[in-house]
Amino acid sequence: MASLPAPTSDVSPASPAPAAPTRRRALLGAVGLAGLLAVRACVPWRAVALPSTLVHLTPSEARLFARLLPVFLPPPGSALLPPDRLPVLENIDAQVGRLPRPARALLRQALLALEHGAVPLGGALTRATNLSDAALADWLAAWSRGGELQRAAFGAVKQLVVLGYYGAPGAWPALQYDGPVTDVRGIARLGNQPLPAGEP
């Protein structure tokens, strides 16, 4: 009796499974992504002209304040002078110089957090100074509604910007303000003096 041929299968051999990602491969990918994000976060997005007379602000701090001006100050077309026609950064620099050393150290930490916090937290994969005006306004609004430290940092930075602008005499005519009354009327500044006798 003739032997039957061995049965054959129409199923082709299974192709080898793709190699599972190794720890080394994953680590290299993470390092590459971190490097890409770091480069994108550190490369300046736009050139900002800074005054050469700044003493207390570092270039990165001054650049951040320069980017905050169009967000915090009057928009184009306003009756008020645009910030680039006033010594706003110089005024901010002088205010920072008058801060006590501990307060200045806290301000520098707040500026660093505000500048670089957009990378891991804001989803923009870039620094705050690299954001568009609209995105930067949204980022600042988020800080104004954030935790206690974020709100404090937002308030301090906004106060410096606003005082830097309205402290410039060039901004006063549009407000119909002719300056401190002590200067206008020639009143001597007495500083902190005790109340006259007989008054509570």
C-alpha cells in the first residue's frame, strides 16, 4: 500500500515579533527629546533691544520685563504714550535696585519661575518670552488665578511694570497730571514727622 504524502500547511511561518524597546533605546529617546526641548526653550525667539544703562536687572530679566510691557500696559492706539517712548525698563531697574536684598532674591526666583515655568507646565514647550502676546497674556492670567505663590509673583511683577510706566513724567500729560504737588507748589518735603502737639 502506497504511503500517503505528509500533510502540508498553507500557513506561512509567523514573522518574528518586533523587538521590544530596550531600556537603552528608551533612555536615548528621552535624552534626545529633552535636548530638543532645551534648545527650543533657550533659543531667543525675537530680538529685544535693551537699554545699556541697566544696572540691577540681568539681560534675561530685562528681556522678560520687555515682553511683559505690551501685556500689562496700554494697547496701541491708546491716548497714552506707548511704552517704547518712555524709560520703563530703566524705572523698573531703579525700583529693583531699591529693594532690600531678601526681597530682591525672592523677585529673581519669581522671574525665573515665570520665565521657565511655561516649559513643563504651560504645554507650550517654550519659555514665556518666546510666547506670542496672546499666549503670554493667557499664561499670566493663569498665574493670577494660581496658587498663593503664583499670585504673589504675578502681583509683584505687574506692580513693577505699572509703576515703571506711570512713574515716567512723559506718561503724565495724557492723564492730566502735572506731577507731585510738592514739586508743583514748591512745598518742602519733611519726610516722616510727628503730628503737631494736641492732634491725635
